[in-house]
Amino acid sequence: MTTSDRRARLNAYAPWIFRDYFMNQGPSTAIVVLMIGFLTLLPIIQGFGGERVQLGEVPEVIAIRMLHAMIPPLVFIGAFFATNGIISNDRKLGYYKFLFAKPLSPPLYYGMIFAIYGVGLLVVSAALIGVWWFTVRPMFPTALFAVVFIMYVAYGGIGFLLSAAWRFDWLSLVTVLLVANVGWSVWGAATGPRKWVLYLLPPVHHANEIYGIVARDALHGIPWASIAWLGGYGAACFAAGLIVIRLRSFGTN
Amino acid sequence: MRAVEDFSLAIGESEVFGLAGPNGAGKSTLISLLLGYLEPTLGTVRIAGLRPRAFVERFGMGYLSELIAIPPRWSLDEALHRYAILAGVPHADTARRLDEVVDLLGLEEHRGKRVKQLSKGNLQRLGLAQALLRDERVIILDEPTHGLDPVWTQRFRDVVSALRRPGRVIFIASHNLDELQRLADRVAIIDRGRLQRVVEPRTDAAAGSTPFILTVVASNGAVQDVFPGAVARGPSEFELPLLDVPTLNAGLARLLAHGALITSLRPAHSMLEQHFREAVRE
């Protein structure tokens, strides 16, 4: 069986992966983000601290500020739900046994799942923008998709590596991001060895600049350096995850 | 801790090969090595000259694990459809092939059920069905009749017998020595991670190497006269001492001449069982 045969089979299997995403992670992501969105929107339509506004008629300035506030939970939850257990569950529950007795390359298989879940998250984001259109303000910020994509690679790549490495992936992803946030905000200006240790952690301090793309922060332009830092870090983690999948035997816990 | 060590074995291309051993002997570890799910810390495993993972990724294997792990939300049909795609069953043949394995394993009425709704026996049959989706060169079955009722245990033997073909290896790990005795060309007995011996059950099975159980309608005295040393094990049932074939046949002829009705004659232990007892005791 050639490599192209194996790829063709994975392509044929892709709709099932999509289906899995839209049966599991997709709705969970949408529901949690909608709840957060509702809690963000509620004070505005109730007029706390100003005039009451009608559903779907939130002033543009406020809508963009709201959008800026909604992006971090969307990208974090989206990446978190998509990569939580992506590999570790198959190991833990033994699903790998029948899967990888088939002529499949595990790195290719999980790489495809990661990519499809990323597309799934973009579709969920589009659906959420549809809800946004009717409940907040008719707008279609295309830049949001770029931000979701970059942040999915960034956070999702880390989640992918952790899931390949061990079973406590969700806990370790939250811990890593939390430690990175604290680390960069407390010691971000440090020099010497401490700074070098910080560089091992995800450069989450660049995330705000990336979220700013959606807020049409034209004054600062596109933050290419931040995109390269975060996206590159996530992509490197994803690549490391593929190597771990190849090297770490499935029969070990 | 070493689960398997000092284990050297070559399996022929068209063999049905059995693996027997007590719990914790290292059977599942050995199967994980064959599938490339574990890497040996020392030594090598090769299948057709390739490392197991390379072989599986290139050709695939029919594999039934001891514990069936399939996502519980999948329906039986969905599970088979997914595995068929991943196994490389051509799209045009998928529906036909699914119908064939479902029919072969009597799963028709369960096709729409979710995996979590299946009984242990049906789940085991689903596991076997997914292993048979494609015409694999290597089939590995780990405790294949675990959870099957007697009817399906017998049916399984027919299924495995039908799978025999030149160029195909069927590897069966089982606690069920009777099953291995009937199906396997050779059986490796493993204990505490070490290969104890390799037995050819059919070739090795011959009168004179095992005592027989005789069931006969005759007086106790008649049996003991003909076969001194015979021990009554129940009404009309006697365990005969170890005898060579001519002595056994002559004794049976004498019993028949005395008007006895012989209803059965069978080995007290299968040849494999005897080897197993000896090997595991060693």
C-alpha cells in the first residue's frame, strides 16, 4: 500500500472526523462561548452605565470592544476542547488498538484530526458570528477567522503536544498557559537566565496584539512578529507532538 | 519488570499458530510487540523482514484484542464502516463487504445498535468482524472466544478454519486449550514471559501418550479384568491406565466380546493440555 493510498483513505475518512467534531467539541465550544457572550451582552442591553440598547443594534464602538473581549474565550475554549484528549483518549481508552492495526500512520492520522478540528473551529466561529449579527450588530469581521486560525495553531499546537505526551493534557495545558501568563507579566522585563527560561514558555504576552487585529487597530498594522512568535511556538509544538506520536509506543501509559 | 524475555520464535507463512499461557504469562505483551504497540528493549521482532509498525502501516493486520475498545457512541454499522475505510476496503466494495461480515458473524439484527448497547458476546463478534473486513495476510486474535456462547464458540472455529489460506498467518492467543488443539498447527506455551515449548498438537497427539476415559455399559469387574489399573470415575466411566494402541484395541475387543456397550472413548487430557501442565509446572 503506497503513501498516496494511505492519504486517500484518510481523505475518505475525513467526513467522519468532521462529524465527530460537530457531534462533540463543536457544540460544546459554541454553547460555552454563547453563554459568555450572553453574560457580556446582558449589561449592555439592560443599559447598565448608559442607555439601553436594542438587540442587534449595539453601537459599533461597543460592539468592537465586546468582540475584542469575546475572542480570548473563543480561541482558548475552541483550542482547549478540540485538543483535549485528541491523542491521550485513544491511548487511555484503548481505541488505538483497532485503529492502528489498520494500515495507517498514527502521526498522519492525528495530524489530519488536528487540521479538521481547526477547520471545525472556524465553522463554529462563523456560526457564532451569525448569532452575533442578529444579537449584537450586523457585522462580519473576516479578520476574526485569521485570529482564530493563528490562535488555534498556537494554543492547539501546545494542547496537541501535551496530549501526545501524557494523559493529563487538559490540566497541563491550563497550567502551562497560566504559568506562561504569570511568567511573562511578572518577569517579562527580566534579563539574563530568567529571561531565557521564559522563552521556553508559550509567548502568550503576544496574544493581545493578535486579538487587536479584529479590533481593526489600524494604527499598529498587522503584528507580524507576534503572529510569528505565537504561531511559530504552536507549530513547533505540533511538530514535536507528531514526533512524540511516532516515538512513544501506544502500548505504554 | 520484564514481561517477555528469552523468547525466540519463527512463524511460517501459512500457519495457524497458537499461543497458550496462564494469566500474566506475557501473551498480551507479545501481541503488542507483534503489532508494534510496544518496542522490545532488547532483541528484534520482524514480520516479512519489516519492523512490526512498518509492516502494519504498509499492509495492515486483522486484529482482535482481548478487550474490545470501540467508542460506545458509534453504532455497529458506523464502526464497521469507519474501520472498512481505514483498512482500505475499496469504496465500491464497502457495502458488500460489510454485509458479508455482518452475515458471517450473525450481527444483522444489531446493525443499528450503539456499541454501548451490545452484549459482551455481540461486542466480541463486532471485534472479530472488524478484523475480517479486509483480506489480511496476518490475523492476530487475542482470546477470540472470550464472552462467546457455546454456539458461537463453535461457529468461531468454523470461521477461523475458513480463513486458512496459503500465505496467511493466523495467530491465536487463548486460554482455551481445546480451541488451540483443534485450530492451531503449532502452539507455543509461554509462562512467566519465557517460551516453555512449542507443540504440534495434531502430530503429537497419539495413543500411548495420554490416558483415556472409557464410558461403557458393563460390570465394573469386567472393565477391571480387561484393563487392570482402570479407575472408576463415575457410573460407567473409567480412567484407563496409559496403554499403547494394540493393548488398548485388544482390551476394547474383549469388552465387546463380553457384550459390553462402549458409548465413548476419549483422551483424559488433550495432548496440548498435558504439555501445558508439564510446561507450566516446570
